[in-house]
Amino acid sequence: MQNFTNFADLASHIAAARENEDLTQTYEGAFIEHSEMAKLSIVEAPEALDMPDPEQVRAAVEMMMATMFDVLRDTRMEPFATDLVWGFANSFHVVAKRIEGREDDAAKKLGDLARSYDPSEIYATELEDTQLLCQTLQGCREAMECMRDHAAEMYRIETGKPFSPVRGSRVSSALNASMIDARDYLASRARERREQFAPEGPVVAFSGGQAWEDADLLWKGLDGIKARIPEMILATTAQAKGCDAVAHAWAASRGVKVIQFRLDRSQGNRAAFVRNDRILGLKPVEAVICEGSGIQQNLAQKLRQAGVPLHIVRLAHQRTAQRA
């Protein structure tokens, strides 16, 4: 048995033992040093700081996620492993969003500076420092998102469910599968990340009740649609269990982007119907409605009136119902 005296050697050993070409390229593509210098605060001077070793970071994320599942497996604590590991993945997401907020602030300042040109040396220095700050924060945000996406994929493989944060979007430049909050989608972004928050492609609407057992039935149906519409984007009613949860798991497995239309509680009793109108506003090319409540009936009626090809999946279509 090999002994290690420091974490870097252990991480390197794990990275070598679990070599994965796609992951290696993903990490190397995210952990890029755009400049020899880095600036992490507007008040701090630029420093010559390297990015972490991507292979060691990859190994660290994998070890952290896998170890918690392995340690609790086959014990009375196993049911709580999913919650703990979701928290690990979510911590990467939260930090990435914080970095993104600082990046947005720096980008706004850079835009203001660009619009108020001044030939002075002070202006030139401030412009250069702000640009370096933007560049550094962008690199850190992309690296943090890469770690989050790796952790999220390990969570999905282990649990069979896609990682989704409680609030906001989880967009990714490295993976095809993203879960995008409808508010981010509708507002979009006016920078290079616009396509991540407003992906272009034919929209397939999906909604269903919270009581559903035959996941294979929905997977086969969605696979059939994707075979005909390879670039499809799935728009769902964002429920955490039942049909929508099955659809989210399918999308994560197939690398399909998801736009989640959560309820806007400020709309009161009209919230679900307003959500249906917003989904219809995307002009879906096809739709799948699973039998559920009056909300699904309302959406199906509106889709029919709009002439959208519609697949209705009833509770009786499930294998469990047929056996009964």
C-alpha cells in the first residue's frame, strides 16, 4: 500500500489512477491563466498568482464526493448521503454565483470607463486594472463552475437525479446539460454568456403531476422526441417530484438543456396559469403533458388551441396501472 505525506501527492495519485480524457480536457480548458498577473480586488495590486493544478483539483472534487457516498453506504446513515453530497455540489454553485456577481460589477465599471474616455495616465491605469480584475474573476468563475459541474455529474451518477440548486440557474460552458431558471431565460444576458442563459433551439414543453411511478415510460417518450428533434430544449413546470423530476433526470442523462418555470408566488392563485402562459409564449414545437391536476389540463388546452403537437400520457398508461 502506497503512503502519502501530503494531499497534493494523494490527489495526483488518484488523478492518474482514474484518468478520463474528457474530464482532463474539461479541467484544462477551465483552469486557464489568461495573463501572467492576477487581480482579485479593485484595491489590491496585481500579483503573479498561478491557477491550481487542474488534475489535483479534479482528483480533490472526485475524492470528496465519492468518499462521502462510500463511507455512509450500507449503514443507517446512507439515506442522508444524498443530502450531504448535494450540499457539496451546491457550495461550488453558491461560490461561483458570488464570483459572477463580482465579475458583473467589474464588467459594469469597465463599460462605464470605456464610455468616458480620458487621455490621462490615471484613467489608463484604472482601465487596465479593471480589465485585469474582470479577466481574473472570469477565470476563477469558470474554474469554480467546472468543479461544480464535475460534482453535479458525480451526484447524478450516484443518485440518478440531476443536481439542481434551490434558486437560480445552473448553466455550464463545459456540459450540454444545464438547468436554467425561467426568469434568467426571459431576462437573458447582454454579454458573452447570453447563449448560456438564452439557448437557441426548438422548445419542447413538458408538465405532469407529482404522483408518477413508471419513469421508463417517460424516458422512452422523450427519447423518441429527441431522436426527431436532436437540438431540443425542454421547458418544464419545475416540480421537485413526480413527472417533472423524471424529465429533469432524463435531460441530465441526455445532455439536454432545461428551462425551469417555477411558480411566481407574487401572482397568488393565478401563479400556475401565468406560468402556463409563459411556457406557451416560448412557442414550443411539441409538448408532453402527463395526467395530473387542473393545471396540466389548462396547459394542454392552451397548447391544443395554439396548434402545438401534443402527447397526452395518462396514469393508466403506466406499467403498474396495467398490471393492476
